[in-house]
Amino acid sequence: MRSSLFSACGALVLSAGALADATWSNYTYKTGPWQPPQLEVTKTGIVDPGLIFIPVRNSNTAGTAVTIYDNDGELVYQGPEEVTMDFKVQKLFGKNVITFWSGVPQIAGGYGYGTVHILDETYNEIYTITLTGDFQTASGEVRDSYIDVHEHIITPRNTIIVSAINVTQHDLSSAGGPTDGWMTVSQFYEIDIPTNKIVYKWDALEHQEGIPLSASKQAVQSGVSRETPWDCYHMNSVEATNEGFLVSMRFYWSAYYLNQNGTVRWQLSGADDNEGNFTGDNIRFSWQHHARIYNETDEAFILSVFNNANGQGQSQSETTGMAFEVDLTSMAGTLMYNVSDPNDPVYTQTQGSFQFLGAAATTSNLFMGYGSVPKVKEYDGAGKVVLSGQFDPLGHGESYRAFKESWTATPFWNPVAVAEKSLLSTTIYMSWNGATEYDNWAVYSVPSNSSNATTLLTTVERTGFETQAVVSTLNTTYVKVAARQGSTILRFSDAISV
Ligand SMILES: *[C@@H]1O[C@H](CO)[C@@H](O)[C@H](O)[C@H]1NC(C)=O
Ligand SMILES: *[C@@H]1O[C@H](CO)[C@@H](O)[C@H](O)[C@H]1NC(C)=O
Ligand SMILES: *[C@@H]1O[C@H](CO)[C@@H](O)[C@H](O)[C@H]1NC(C)=O
Ligand SMILES: *[C@@H]1O[C@H](CO)[C@@H](O)[C@H](O)[C@H]1NC(C)=O
Ligand SMILES: *[C@@H]1O[C@H](CO)[C@@H](O)[C@H](O)[C@H]1NC(C)=O
Ligand SMILES: *[C@@H]1O[C@H](CO)[C@@H](O)[C@H](O)[C@H]1NC(C)=O
Ligand SMILES: *[C@@H]1O[C@H](CO)[C@@H](O)[C@H](O)[C@H]1NC(C)=O
Ligand SMILES: *[C@@H]1O[C@H](CO)[C@@H](O)[C@H](O)[C@H]1NC(C)=O
Ligand SMILES: *[C@@H]1O[C@H](CO)[C@@H](O)[C@H](O)[C@H]1NC(C)=O
């Protein structure tokens, strides 16, 4: 069963806070059952023109879905009701696609089992990625697909990398645990998209020389068993790099660069000691998510992280979006960004994302999804907040990651119209879930359900997700509406009887 409630316990990274008795406005519509939570937006500067992608979880049931909002907080698209993570635009074979994970989160452990969906610019699902194999689970249950919630990312070679968890019995004595202990092992797989075939596998336990169990900042809890395995690594991001891969290990406060053969080339640690390969007083982060590398050359690179700075047993400090410029000759790094909102400090225990809205340069805006805190914020290149949004009460809704994306779509489904009659007039409500390209509606009378002989009654500007038109002298049985861009008709609705 898909659970919309994802509550906290133990070594959790995906959690809901206490279920406070809070209410939040939902958007509701005449034209369909969509009921996303309202996104309350405050703008204080020049924002990027993209759309806001939030895979809403733990909101009202009907609001638990992949959701796209515009910069005014209006709904643009709501997908089917299901638990989803990591909803974003990627490039596949040169074209924009939207991708997301859906599946079953594991209540204790903060990971999950699911599939990855790849949709084209009409929202047609062109690929569904699954992962099967001889995985062991804590419950012993067999799953249809073992893709973990944390990562799915399309590479420049048009493959997809996904994260996975295997539960394994292992000697944990080097980390102070039992010799016959149990642990969750972080893995990632590179999969050929058209055939769904695995082309590469990486398993953290095979690289203990570079990532020793003893260096985990997550102490082995007592009573580890198959049902309650030790979460040693908590790998929460992966991406392909010029010469291998970059992974983020939350429980090592580190990003690791892996060679193509899987061995560790370097470790960039946020800990305030001598861990890792780089020096730099300002490379300080902890319990991070979403490590990404930019401008990679043989001499230097830029690395960004969502710096939770809050986690298992650690006293709270402010969550920030960080980027470092790192030199591979001197093996030293400097701070490029450490953004936060001075008027609204956020403390994100679990999840989160940090995104450059353009090249990794001080001319780009930055976008942050605050994970277990149902907020998003956009910063300008100087680090000043330009947009703040909240989509649920604190302790309720959350999103694993949230992104600002440039996305244009014309759905394969038609626009929908609904008529409400009153004594002297009829109001026509119109919407086209997910459509980004229309700016006005035309309302027509038609003599019969199947006729194309339209008589224009009125035109109205688009007003957000759902638009109304009032027709006062309606003496026809059927009405049709058309979503238009200027005077160009993009699509007709079916005829509705009025
Ligand atoms: C939002 O929807 C949920 C359930 O669907 C409901 O419990 C909640 O009261 C709604 N909020 C408002 C403000 O209507
Ligand atoms: C998971 O771990 C078990 C036990 O160590 C092993 O037999 C199995 O091959 C592993 N599965 C994968 C997919 O790595
Ligand atoms: C893995 O690749 C690196 C970089 O190419 C190389 O230095 C190292 O020797 C290789 N290790 C193994 C075990 O093949
Ligand atoms: C990183 O540090 C490890 C451990 O000290 C060392 O083996 C490795 O060569 C270093 N990598 C680089 C690129 O300096
Ligand atoms: C980053 O910003 C936070 C919040 O202002 C601050 O607590 C922290 O010390 C900063 N870190 C660095 C490395 O400057
Ligand atoms: C990173 O590369 C982009 C694109 O080439 C460039 O615009 C940007 O200035 C670079 N960033 C830095 C900090 O050099
Ligand atoms: C009405 O238009 C649709 C496409 O817009 C077309 O497929 C259909 O054949 C037309 N029907 C009639 C009766 O002209
Ligand atoms: C409705 O009917 C009246 C009288 O039959 C006619 O004058 C008028 O043009 C009709 N209106 C529409 C919108 O068809
Ligand atoms: C129009 O016709 C279609 C197919 O013939 C039918 O499914 C639909 O219910 C009709 N709509 C109305 C409003 O009569």
C-alpha cells in the first residue's frame, strides 16, 4: 500500500514531523478533482521565469502528487495521487523530459522502493525504469522494483543512474558494532534507458579502503538486526562526472569523487577536522544532501551542497545552500556561496536540494527546496532572497527535493470545461492541466455533440489554472471551448451540454 504518511523514527532521513493540528488552504477547482496545497509566495526581487516543481508529500491526501506551480503560486500541473520524490526536468536524447520517482517509502530508514517515470512534453510516459535483482530487505518482503528514493539522474550518455539499498549481514566491529551485525549498503546502478538493462553497478561495501565503516558519523545503534540494520552511509546523491562519478554520503559529511572503476579518487569533507583531501577553513557542512559538481576540469571544479547542518543528535544550526570553488593543484577550496534567509532561518533535519538556475556563476539565481520543511526559496547571485514559498503547515507537507525548471508542455489530453447555469447566465469553467503554452480561451456554441460548426460566443484571458467565462444569452445545447495562444487554437475541449 502506498502511504502518504512517512513518519520519523530512528536514523531517519525522510520524515514527517509531529502531526500538528494544522490547517492549510487547498486549491479546489470546478473542472477536476485536483486539490494541491496552496503555495503562498512572497517575491522580493527579480525571479527566474521558470516553474516550481514540488513532489508534495504528507499534505492532504488529494494533494500528495507531483505538482508544478508558477511564480505566483498558481497551479500549473498536478499528477496522479501517489507518493513521489525528486520531480525535475532532464535532457534525454536532446529533448526535455520530466522525471520522478514513485513508490513505497520505508518508514524506518529513510529510503524506499520504487520506479522512475520519464514523461515527454505531452506528459506521455515514454519510459518506466525499474530495478530488479537479488536484493535483501529489512522486512524480507520482495519488491517489484528496488530503485531507492534518493537519486535518478540521466547522464550525458543518455543512460540513467539510480540509487539502491541492499540489506546485508556484515562484520561491524571496526565501527564498534557486532561481528554478525546487519547494515544497509548504498549502491548505485547505471541503466540503459530503452532496454532497462544494467550497464554498471557500484556497491559501497566493495570500497572500504576509500570509505571505511569506522569513519561513519552515524554510530552503530544497539540491537542491529536484519529488521533494524545500521544505516552506515546514507548515500543521497550520485551523478556522472568527466572521469567517473560524484556521490554524497550524508553520514560521512562528505562528497566522494569515484574513478570509473569505482575506487575513491578524492573526498571533500565538511567536517571541521582533517578529514578528506582538501584544505579550506570555510568548507564546513554536515548531514548534507544533493552534491553536484560544475565546471569540472583537470585543475579545478565547483561543488554545491544542500547543507542541512541538522541531523542525528547534532545541535541545530541554520540550513544553508553552499558552493565551493576547489583547486586540484593546491588541493584547497574557498567558499563561493553560503546562502540563507536572515529573516526566516530554516532548520531542515532531512532532505533538501540546492540548484544553480543557470551556469555555476555569480550571475545565476539559486533555488532551494527545504526538504522536511515545506518551504522553497530563490536567491539572486548576490545571495539575497527574491522568492519565498510555503506549501503546507510546518510539520506536515514536505518534498524530498524541489526545483525551478524551464518547462513547456502541451498535454496529450484535451482541455476540460464545466458549465454552471443560473437564472440569467451560464458560467463556463475551463482548465487544461499541465498546459503551459496557452494564454486565452474561446467559448463556442455547437449545434450538436459531434459537430465542428462552431459559433464564437466569447473569448477570455487565461487567469491561472482555471478560468471562468460568463455567457448571458445562451440558447444552445452544446458548448465547446478552445485553449488558444493569441488567435491560434491549440486544442478544443469535448462538447459539453449546457
Ligand atoms: C485540505 O484538504 C484536507 C483533506 O483533503 C482537509 O483535511 C483540509 O481541511 C483541507 N484544508 C482546507 C483549508 O480546506
Ligand atoms: C545483497 O546482499 C546479499 C547478502 O550479502 C547478497 O547475497 C546479494 O547478492 C546482495 N544483492 C545485491 C543486489 O547486491
Ligand atoms: C582505478 O582507477 C584509478 C584511476 O584511473 C587508478 O589509479 C587505479 O589504479 C584503479 N584501481 C584499480 C583497482 O583498478
Ligand atoms: C586523498 O587522500 C587519500 C588518503 O589520504 C589518498 O590516498 C589519496 O591519494 C588522496 N587523493 C588525492 C587526489 O590527493
Ligand atoms: C554559513 O551560514 C550559516 C548561517 O548564517 C553560518 O551559521 C555558518 O557559519 C556559515 N558557514 C560558513 C562556512 O561561513
Ligand atoms: C562556470 O562555467 C560557466 C559556463 O562556462 C561560466 O559561465 C561560469 O562563469 C563558470 N563559473 C566560474 C565560477 O568560473
Ligand atoms: C471535427 O474536427 C476534428 C479535428 O479537429 C476532426 O477529426 C473531425 O473529423 C471533424 N468532424 C467533422 C464532423 O467535421
Ligand atoms: C439566441 O437566440 C436568439 C433568438 O432566437 C438570437 O437572436 C440570438 O442570436 C441567439 N444567440 C446565440 C448566442 O446563439
Ligand atoms: C458526446 O459524444 C460522446 C461520444 O459520442 C459521448 O461520449 C459524450 O458523452 C457526449 N457528450 C455530451 C455532452 O453529450
